[in-house]
Amino acid sequence: IMGPCAGGAVYSPALTDFIVMVEKTSYMFVTGPDVLKTVTHEEVTKEELGGARTHNTTSGVAQFLARNDEECLLLIRELMSFIPSNNLEDAPTHHTSDPVDRVEASLNSLVPAESNIPYDIKDIIHAVVDDHYFFEVQELYAKNLVIGLARLDGRSVGFVANQPAHLAGCLDIEASI
């Protein structure tokens, strides 16, 4: 969303798979701050009520936060490189310089032997995926769960993983959503 979206028009993006919002210019809310103030006498800014950061960190409605319109379009382009054009096609493949049988020695030390010591699951993901590149989805919401896209042998794969570095990876309501 590159701009404001209010009223009934908000239902459409909220039903989509991915929402990219631009910081300080994107807003989504059914009822705006003026109506809220009239009805409840509570003052709230557009950003607090339905801004890009709010929907990326608090509500979880948005999956990506862009700094500006250009970054928003680049994020969408990158996302589209991982998914097929339609349900009858495979996702696009990309050339990688990583050998398919590459041995990753860092895996021997990334996960501690003691089960009560936290570690960052993103380090594991980065270690095994092509070119160490992981495209994280909803990075700012439910930090105890990591979801995203990467490639193995040039093919798109999705990741859903508990994050031991945050809340010991325990699932809560936000992560379950």
C-alpha cells in the first residue's frame, strides 16, 4: 500500500496474502482518528491507529515495511521472484553458485549442545540456503516465529521455524496467527 486506505476499502488488502506498507505514508483503518475522537474522545494519530509500523508490529496485518515507494516496489519485485505466476506453474528457479552437495561446517557449532541455551534460527537458515540469502516475511511481528522464502539448488522453498532467540521459541497467540 503506497498511501492511505480507509473505510470499506480496507477489507480488500486485509484479505490478501502479502501487504507491503510504506512508512509514514501508508495507513489502513476502517474508521479514522477524527471519528474515533468524536465517538470515544480519544486522540490517536493516523500512524498509531493504522500506520505501516503499527500493522507490521502490533496487528500483524502487513508483512513488509518499506522506507519509501521505491523500496516498496523493489520488495514486491523480490517477493514475486519466489512465487509462481499462477497455480499451474512452478516457482521460478534461479542460478546459484552454491554446489547442491555443499557441506556447511558451521552447522556443527550453531546449535548449542545444551537445550537451554538460545540460538538464532536465522543463522541456521542463512547457513544452508543458496547464497546465504533468506527473504523474511513478517520480520517485525511474532519474533518467536520466523517465516520466509529462500532457495535450495535454485528452487524456491518456504521456511516456518520457531525462534529460540525470542521467548525460547515458544508459540504464543501472535505466532499462532
